[in-house]
Amino acid sequence: MPNSVVLQLRRSLLDWYAEFGRDLPWRRSRDPYAIWISEIMLQQTQVKTVLPYYDRWLGTFPTVQALAAADQQAVLKAWQGLGYYARARNLHRAAQAIVQQHQGQFPRQITAAMALPGIGQTTAGGILSAAFNQPVPILDGNVKRVLARLVALPHPPRKVLNQLWQLSETLLDPQYPRDFNQALMDLGATICTRHNPACLLCPWQQHCQAYNQNVQSELPMSESRPPLPHKFIGVAVIRNDQGEILIDRRRQEGLLGGLWEFPGGKVEPNETIAACIKREIQEELGIEIEVGDRLMVLEHAYTHFKVTLNVHYCRHLSGEPQPLECDEVRWVTLDEIEAYPFPAANVQIIEALRAASA
DNA sequence: AATACGTGGGG
DNA sequence: TCCCCAAGTAT
């Protein structure tokens, strides 16, 4: 790309941003901690979703020291509903590393930043450019889409990441890296959207190859995926003679790691829901239960599979619950359950229990 | 390099 | 209804 074009692209984008850039709360701050929190929350998550979480989080954990000193349960509770919970666990661990190894200061070296858990190349670039105005490129979903259209990229972005990183770096304005990166993301989020891009309002219209070839709605190229597997799960709401409910904390690794849940598991072929629940509870907790009435059936979709949750009331018969396949087990009341972080599908179960007890 | 990892909203 | 997607990272 000729240097004269690069200069025009920088200038037109920065002019556009000065007039139409979004007023977002983290842009009002130069605190690396606040900017870091926003960057992690924004991974694979829309601005609209993040806004309420961001404000609450800074109220609960106003500094990196406060976050480092917090209990993981409180951290996960503040993250409840945002998804990709490894982000919260990594944020917590990274805060402790910053306090212990960086004197409480967010590292300014990109290699040091990327050594922190949960911070990859794009997040590091986003933080260092936004907080310190360092000339470090980014390549998030917005930038991939904008650049793929700008050059009419004839490949799915995933196949040519090096080329896109190179382009992001070439275009980055060395004088205004903070505003340039933010402007690039705003362009993707508000003008160069996935569906019905507003090309007539775009500052890059003149240089956009996709627009000039009228293929903007076809780009970026996407790859089709096979249909998601579907799992049927039996879930137990086990109550004891005191009316308390049994919950367990999932292991740290993997899906929903560290969150609490109602115990249960996958229905085997030719197995009834009741038999599944009774078996799973014996295997996971080592106790005998009686499976009772159905509370609800709910559908939920994760990133890589779908589930049908068959939730039944159960009565504890005998045995002391043990954490055989989880990190912890606890009897709680419906009031106490508020303090525990649960996945979204389980929040629906709690709401149903609350409605049933009212 | 390909896959695991959440959730809510839009077409 | 169903698929796709949105400020990606870790392994």
C-alpha cells in the first residue's frame, strides 16, 4: 500500500473519530487497571453487555490491590453472567502477579504484559496503546472485518492472520496510536458492521476495495461449521430435612470452572432421567437420594454444544455428601444461595425455586 | 493448528 | 427456530 494512501487513511479515520467516536467510560480513564478490566471484559463481548459490569466491577474492586486481595468467589460473583469465566480467574491471578512481581504497576513492556494470564497480543496492544499511548497494533474482530474489507481479502481472516497484523501495524498512526486504535474499533462497531455496513458514512469509502467492488456484504469470508452436538442432562435439586439445598463447586479447569452448580450429569443411552440423576449423585457425591417431581426443563446453548437440562426435586436419604468429582459441596438455604456465583442456566433454576417457594 | 471456552441479541 | 456473531486467549 502506497505511503500516500496510508497517510490519507490515518488522517480521514482520526478526523472521523474526533467527530463520531463513542464516549465510553474506560476512555475517560488513563488508569491502566481500569483500561485492563475493560479490555478483558470486551473480549468476545459487546460494549452494551459490558457497560453495567464495568461500573459494578470498579465499585467492587477499585484497584489492582483490591482485586488481588479478593476471594475468588467474590471475583466470579462479579463476573456472573458475562461468560468465559477463565477471564475472571485469569484477571484475579494476574492482579496477584502485578502486586507481587510488578510493585502494583501494570507492566509497560508488551512482553511482560503478555506474560500475564488472559492477556494476548490484541489485549496487550489495546491496553498499552490506550493507557500509555504506545504504538502497538491490535487485531480484534472489528479490525479484522474492517481490514478484510479495505483490501477485499480473498481469504477467511483466520487463514491470513500474519498479513492482517502486518496491515494493522502499517496503518497505525505512530503519532496518535491511542486514538487510532480506538477509532479503528469504533469504525468496525458502528460503520463497518457485519450486516448492512453504512458505507456511505465511512471515512474509508474511497479506498475500500470491498466497497469499490460492491462485495462488502460478502466480506470477511466465513467458514461454515458443523452442527453443535446436543447433550441431555439430569439435574438434581436435593433438599434435606432442614429444607436446605445441596450445591457443588466445579473444578477450576474447563467449562464454568470455579462456579457453583446443582449437581447432575449426562443421560446415558436407554437411561431414564430419574436413573441418571440417582446414578450421577451417587458417583459425584456418594449419597443416596430419592428422585421426585420435575421442577423444569430448560434449553441452553454453549459455544460448542447444546444442552437440555431436566431438573428434578430430590430428597436426601443417606450418606454425607463428599466432593468426589468437584472441589467442594455445601448445604445452603435459598437466601444464602445469592452469594454464590452460578452459571446462567443455573440462575434460571434458582429463579424457579424462588418462585415456587413464594 | 485446531479446539475449548459463555452469553445475549440479531437476522 | 436456528445460526451466527461480538474488543480473544490458552493449550
